[in-house]
Amino acid sequence: MARVELKGLTKSFGPVKAVQAADIAFEDASFTTLLGPSGCGKTTILRMIAGLEQPTGGDILVGADRVNDVPIHKRNLGIVFQNYALFPHRTIGENIAFGLKYRKVPKSEMAAKVRNALDVVRLPGVEDRYPSQLSGGQQQRIALARAIVIEPDVLLLDEPLSALDANLRESMRVELKAIQHRIGVTSVFVTHDQSEALAMSDRIVVMSAGKVAQIGTPEEVYNRPANEFVADFLGASNIIEGRLQGRADGAVVLQVDAFGAVPVREDRAASVGSGPAAKLMIRAEKLLLTEGPAPEGRIAVKGVVEAVDYQGQLARYFVRVGERTYQAMNMIEGRPFAAGDEVTLSFSPADCAALPAGT
Amino acid sequence: MRAWTLIRFYTVFVYIFMFAPIAVVLILAFNKAEFASFPMTGFSLRWFERLFNDPTIMRAFRTSLTLGLMVSAISTTLGVMASIALVRYEFRGKDLMTTFLISPVLVPETVMAVGLLIFLRYLHMPRSFGLLLLGHSILALPFVVLVVQARLVGIKREYEEAARSLGANPLQTFFSVTLPLLLPAVFAGALFAFTISFDNITATLFWRPSGMETVPTQIFGMLRNSISPEINALGFVMISVTAGVPLLAGGLARYFGRKNRARHPTRSLT
């Protein structure tokens, strides 16, 4: 178990800058997610920590040691790959014991350790089977067992749930987090799935085009995005141009054409800067549609429903107000609104965040 | 329907045309008569007996076998190494190297043979068993590379990366993960190499030192004097080796594959 720190880590593939000067600290025993769209450099960072890619610049520290020049087989890391990568010609027992062989673990202890690892992933008694005899979810658990049995300093998870189907993914996500918590290994998890990242992480590193866009707890990156990219990537948002008007009793006041003056809580406007241009972010689920007037204390405008995307207990509405279309996610009570309905669109200023313009 | 019947007849006819001469050799090897003739005058193994008691033929057979096994070992080793370099690593001149390795298949054998001969004469090296070994290995190498490369492309890099991350150094990774997964192709490549060497006559005629005969050059020499039924017997043995070894190997591979699959249902062997 160890703390991992990246200092100015950079990787270029020819003219392409895959990772640009990333400074990230992964605290001991924490679960950190590298989140971003494909090609944002998250996997490249993981592969550099693993030793599978050589950084172009910067340092990787595991504990107090700089490991840039340590070959992968001497780094003591556990890696779980998206496609499991279990050795097909070896039994489950041999797969899990593979790493133990190179750690001079006595034969007698080996069997016990393998059994213990299988218990941890809740698949006891499959030692003698071959990987292809197990289902995808089971194979991924074996891959996890193989990675943790060597008691690695760091556990690297490269989109380990993406190859599983939706239901399995959700239960594996809970289980994976529970196992990580129990053994307390520093974990780096790579995913492009924002709900996975929000559900599992202690901290999320949001990445965009090779750069770190924001680092924070799930709650922070969701409610207090540092810029438009983060706001947009995590969940559906309405981002509206406005002007910074001033500050008044713990709030930053944004002037927005459609809504007038919106006082945004100061802690949700930390990144906004000095303006004058700024942007207002309202999450789709915080925009409420009502037939009559809006509840007390909310900013309200009139609009027309343009389209409805029915999702069972939820509906996503596209509502036209003047020149703009807003996205709203509402629980369906009774009957959903239909396209063409005239509605009141409202939100509470407390649910808004302010973003710097031009990001 | 009629068209299909015609095609079927035509196919059968083509196969007869191709295989009948071989069948003739195989059958006449057991003919009693001194001269090749149909119908056979009686069944006899005396040509085989004469064959196995002929020291020159047995010497040629031993030469061919030794040569074939050595060519197989050399070109398989080099071929696996080359394939790994070409598939797993990026380096300058990779495409050129691929073309270079495959070129012996494309260049007419005579041209290759003369070329190597002139080259070695230039270096003042006489024709020798070593030259023959070198030449045959060059001829067999492309086949090994093609077969091994094709399989290596299909072996996911993650297996090797997983092994490395678990503590295996590159050499341990190769022997514990890459090679076992590559084995069917290595085996096939080795068989190819052996057969190519064992069968070869054109290049061998150029490269062999005087006095050294392989089975094909021996047959070629014997044919210049007379068509002895002994040659039919020798032909029978050659066909048995060149067709029998791969068939046997294929059968064994399938047998072990089945045994493996019983425990391990979806994995295929090749």
C-alpha cells in the first residue's frame, strides 16, 4: 500500500500530446477515478503508472521512490484489464498463483493464498477450471483475485467493468468497491462512465484532451464543476451565457437575459473569476416543469415543450424558451407532459453554479 | 442441377489427373517385375529390401533427415524471433525487413540458388553441408514467419502485460505465456520447414558439395541411368515421410486438442 504521486507527468506520441503535465496525488488506500472521454489520456496515465508506457517528462512516485525507470515486473502493481487477460492455457488456480511464483512464496502457503483470494472475490472452489469455463463477470473477479493476491502497492483498474452487461456491471461495481475498501489498497480506476465514477470514487480526476480539468470528490465535481467541460461531461446540464454583476450577501449575482439576476452561492461560484462574462449552470434534474405557477421562491419563465424522451420513472423534456432550448429531467407524476404543452419552467438559485466564460 | 453434376465430374477428373501418377508410384513400389508395367505381375517387397540394403540410398536418406531436422530447428527459432520483433515492436525499416524475410518465396529458386552460390564463391567459401543448411533455412524461413506471425497477431498483448505486471521478466513472460499460446503455430512452422528441406531438389542441386546426396538428388541421379522399381519404393518412403509426418502431427494435435477441450470447451487449438 502506498501513496502515488504524479509530478508534471507528460507523454507525447510523436506530435500528439496524450498527457500534458499532469499533477495528481493518489492518497494511500484511496479509490481515485480517472474520468474522461476516449482519447483524453486517462489510459495513458494508467499505463505510465504501470510501466507499460515510458513518460516523455515528469516523475512518478510510489511511496517515496521515483519509479520512472523501474521495469514493470519490479513495480509490484496489480493490473485488471478490460478484457480480463486471464491466461487461457492455465487453470484458475495457476492464473492466481502466477504472481506468487515470482515472489518466492513457499508452495504450501501458495495454495492457501489462492484459496483466500478466491474467497475474497466470492468464487471459492474454481481452482481447477479454465478461464473459458467461467462467465465474463466471474473471469473479471478472477482477474481481480490474481491482481490482489500479490498484495500490490497499487491496484490499477483499466475499465474493468466495460466488458460486462449492464446488470452485472452495477453489482460488480458495488462489490469491487467493497473489496477495495476491505483490503485498503490504493486504487486507480479508469473509466469513461460518469455514473461509475460518481458511485465508486473517493476522488475523481476529470480529464479532457490530455489535461486535468478538475480533481475533487464526486460531490465537488458534480456540484461545483471547475469549467464547462466538467459540467457537461458529468450529467446533463444547461449552460447559459451571462454577465457577472456583483457580489451580495454570500452570493455571486449573475445577470442572465432569460431569467434576470440569479444569485449563485459563493461556494458554487469559486471558479468564476472576475468576469465580466460568466456562465450559469443548471442541472437538468433541477429544472422543474409545472402546469400552473411555479412554487414560491423560484425563478420561473414560461416555455413550450418541444420534445419528450420518456424513460420510465423519469422523462427528459426539451423546453423552448425564446431562442433557446432547455433540458429538464423530471420525475413523472401522473402523466408526462406532451410536446406542444405550455409549461412554467422554474429553478431555485441555490441549485445553480457559476462557471467561467470561455471554457 | 445438371451443371452441378458436370462440375462434380470435372472436379473428380482433375483430382484423378493429379493423384493418379502418385498412386502409380505407390502401387508399383510393390510390383514384382523388373520393369514398370501394368498390370502388376505380383506382389513383392523386394524393392524395399534392396532399398534398405543400398548404402548410397541410406546415406542420402540420413543426410536428408539430418538436414531437415536441423533446418527445422534453425528456421523455427529464427522465425519465431523474427515474428516477435515484427509483431510486438516498432522499429525503423520494419516493412523492408518483412519484405526481405518473405522474399525467398517470391524469388525463383534457381535465381536464389545461383545468387547464394556466387556470393559464397566471392567470399571464397566452398560448397559444404553448412551452405546447404544455410540455404535451406533461408528457403524455409518465410513459411515459419508467415505461420507464426499470423498466430502472434491474435495473441493479445494484455496477456504479456499481465504476466509482466505480476512479476515475470520479459524472458519468463515469453516462456510462460507467449510460447505456450504460440505453440501450435511453432509446431506447424517446424513441420513446414522440415518438409520444405526434405523435398527440395532445385536449390539442393546447386548447393550440395560434390559427393553429397539428399534423397531427391539421389532419385534424380538414379533416373538418369534407368527407371528402376527401386525408385518407386524410395518414392513410397518419401511420400510417407512428407505426407505422413504432417498428417500424424495434425492428428496428434487434434487428439490433444480434444482432450484439452473436454476440460476446456471453447478454446480452439489453432
